[in-house]
Amino acid sequence: AATNGTVTDVSFLYQQIFKLEFDAVTTTRIAVAVLMPLFFIFVNCVMLFALRSKSIFFETPRYILFGHMLINDSVLLLVTTVMYIISISFLNISKAFCTLLVFISYCTFRNAPLTLAMMSLERYVAICFPLRHCDIATPKRTSIALGIIWILSCINIAIDIIIALVVNPNYLTEISLCTHEKLYIAKWQMDKHQGFDVLYFVSVAVVIIFTYIRIMITARSVSSDKDSCKKALKTVLLHLIQLGLCLCTFLYATIERTLYRNNPNLFIILRYKNYLIVLILPRCQSPLIYGLRDDTLRPLFKYFFCYRSGKVIPSVNVH
């Protein structure tokens, strides 16, 4: 493979061109990078179909949040795969289409940790305020919370799009390679992105750690229903682990720049591994971490995943 450009931040951010020789190894890598997200999109769709099969899931806040996470991760995986195919094909596309792809990928990317925080809060209310859980965590309030999550997720990228249009009113009519960095007009926008990411991560970390501590205290003080408390503790702990994976994803661009500076010749191979391990893999964990752990959802998932091999749809008993 050959590379064009210098090791300066400007050339790295604004124009990345890496021509690949499509031999057997490269083709296999591309196939893995494309097929793995598509497989987990299929798994997520099956999980969503299982949720859709019973009306009780539409009335339970934790399943509404889980369904949102599945949809969010599926959209992110699909858009990321499309952008990956466009990048390796060196396609010059309309900036209007590119901006749409970047907007969707950015919002769904930031939605994940915020949704984790909301799921932790729901478990906190269920364990620490069991008698008020049905009044506090309602489907309507859950939908409002998801709307707020989307607003918070899109503020930063919306500012960049507005700035790009103000500076260049013809921006959306131009044709170019598609990268998020094409929206950057000034260096302060990069600092703004880093500031937003730090704010998102710290806020979500505080919420998850707080709910974990509160649930742990409640689990030690109550004399009954310890099993539910222990299960909630494990769930919130998984949220914290998932948040750690999200943090790795936030560091994706930083890792790339570091790899590029240290050894440009190895950049293409390391970038591929970075793309799979840091960006894609954490987004494939939701159905495995949350869906298959759920005693209610697991039988339904197996039923639909195996093409309805069972004679009767498993019953649902939501606790």
C-alpha cells in the first residue's frame, strides 16, 4: 500500500488518501469488516422482532430503552459500514449526502452512553423506590427522556453543520470525499468536540457510579428480594463496562493520529484493527450483554433466531 500526505494534523484530518492493493488478504479483511456489522445488525433485528412480538415490552420502560439501544446500534453499524465502503472505494459523493451520514453516525454514536445512563437510572428507581417505580418510570416519560437524549446528542454536530453553511452557503452542493473532518472550519471546533465528549463521558460515568453505589447500599439493607438487587447490581456493572468500551470508541480518532505519527507505514494495518476492535466491536455487544441475559427475552430470541423452530411462542413473564 502507498500513502499520500504528511504527518501534520492538517493533512491527516482534512485529506486522508490510502490506496490499497486488493489482494486476497485485503479482500478478506474488507469482507470481515463489512460482514461482521451486518451479522450483528441481523441479530439486533431478530431481538427487536422478539420485543415486538409481545405488547408487554412496549409498556415496560427497561425494554423500551433496550429496544432503543438495539435500533441505535443497528443504525450506527449500518451507516458506519456504508461510510467504510465509500472510503475504501475512494468515492467522491455529494456533501449533502455525506453530511447526512455524518450527522446520523455522530448522533447514534453519542446516544449509546446517554442511553446507558438512562437504563441505570431506571434500575435505580426500580430497586430503591419499588413502590413508586410504576409512577416514575412510565412509557411516556421514557419516550420524553429518549427525545432529550437525541437533542443532547445532535447539538454539537448541528453547530458544525450550521457553521459550515454560514461560511460556505454552497457547501451542500459540492462533491468530495466523505469524512467528519470536512465539517471542521477552524481548530476550535476540534476542541469543542473533545469538550463535549469529556462532558458526555463524565456525566454518564457519574450517573452510573452513583446508581451502582445506591443499589449496592439498598441490597445490603433490605432483607427480602435480594436476588433482584443482585441482578440489578450486575446490570449496572455491565453498564459501567459498556461505558468503558464507549470511552475506547471516543478515543478512536486520537488513537488513529497517534498511530499515524509513530509509524505511517504500519498505519493502514493498525487502522483496520482499530476500526474493528475499537469502533465496531463495542457496538455489537448490546444483544449479548443485555438481551441474552434476560430470562424473559432469551426464549423469545431463540425462538425467532431459529426460524420459529418451536411449536409455541414462549410465554412472557416480566418482573
